[in-house]
Amino acid sequence: MNRREFLMWVGIGGLASSLPVAIAACSPQTEKSETSAMPKRTDGFQAIGTVTELKQKGQMLKKDFAGGPVLVISNPGNTKTITAVNPTCTHKGCTVDWKAAKNAFVCPCHKAEFSPAGKVLKGPAKKPLPTYNAKIEGDAVLVKASSR
Ligand code: FES
């Protein structure tokens, strides 16, 4: 094989190996979630799901939310409003779960408990869960990206 033949083979190989990447880059994205298709808001709130979903599941967890992970529940005192917390336990970082029967967020790792507003009810955690501004508009569950 002379130099010219070698360069031609390398060129064809390079083209063949980069072709799938080029095709993927030009293809339309097909894995959009329902909420990513929603129009971007100017007030900082982001739709993370629907009230219908929240009622069905009892809680709504979104790990890839812009401000960090978010767990939304219906406010136990007024189910027409919602509460949103960062579910990362302030003890060692496990993800808390909403337990309606206890009216508390409960950490599965060391059993710390937090009120619906994120305050520590039971240790070993000492710091409250950060909360987010959250509201309902129509059927949309909206959360503001910066935590309080
Ligand atoms: S990580 Fe939550 S109580 Fe320890």
C-alpha cells in the first residue's frame, strides 16, 4: 500500500466512524418529557407535572429540577395548595419520602422526620429541608427554581 492508498483508507475510516454521530446530531429529539414541551416562563416558575399526577401518586419527585431535586406534596392543611422541598436529607444526604399517615417527610436511612414545611421533627438531622416556592395554576404544578 502506498502513501496515497493509505490516506484514502484512513479518510474513509474516519468518515465512517463519525457518520453515526453526525446523523444523531441532526436527528430531532424524541425523548422529550411532557413538562419540557411546556413554554418557558418568565417568572422563574417551572412546570414539573400536573395536579392530576400529584393526586394519583400522593407526591411528586423530580430529581433533575433546575434548582436541585424537588419533592412536591399537597399541603395537608389545605389540599388546594402544595408544598415543595428539597428531599435531600440534611443528615447524610438520603432522599426523604412523604408519609401521609405520619404527616411527615421520613428519611429511610436513619429515620429523621421533617414537617410538611421542612422543619426537623425528629433527628438525627439537625437542619431543616430547604423549601421552594410552589403553586398550582390550572392543572399545572409549578415550582420556582431557587430554594428558600
Ligand atoms: S441520612 Fe437521613 S437521617 Fe441520616
